[in-house]
Amino acid sequence: MMKKLFLAAAMVVALAAPALANQCPTLMVKIDDAMKTTTVDEATKAKVMELYTKGKAEHEAGDHAASEKDLDEAMKLLGI
């Protein structure tokens, strides 16, 4: 019984990981779109791009939690 429960939990985790990985590109697209029309100052734009670059690198390295955190912070700076 415990073996089946553990196997089911492992499968849920394995299937959820790719779904979370897809969140990062969606956030990057939102930031790209917002940067085209934003009216924030240059210092804020630079900080957004710093967070965007860091988040993209974290995504590519497989650290999706850190990527989402940085991309979310960039979106907040843009007001989205």
C-alpha cells in the first residue's frame, strides 16, 4: 500500500515539473510585451532587464522557482 502511495506521489511530482517549467517563458513574453510600451524610467528598465536576464538563465539551468521569483519581481517593477 505504501509503495503504491509513494509511486503515485512521485508520478505527480514528475508530471508537475514540466508544467512549472512552462510558466517561465510565459512570464518572459509578458515582460517583453510590456517593455515595448512602458513609461518607467531608464534605471527601472535596466533593473527589469537585469532580473529578466537572470530569470532566463535560471530557467535554462532548471531552477524554475528562482526564475519565477526574479521574473515576478521584474513584472512588479513594470506594474504588471
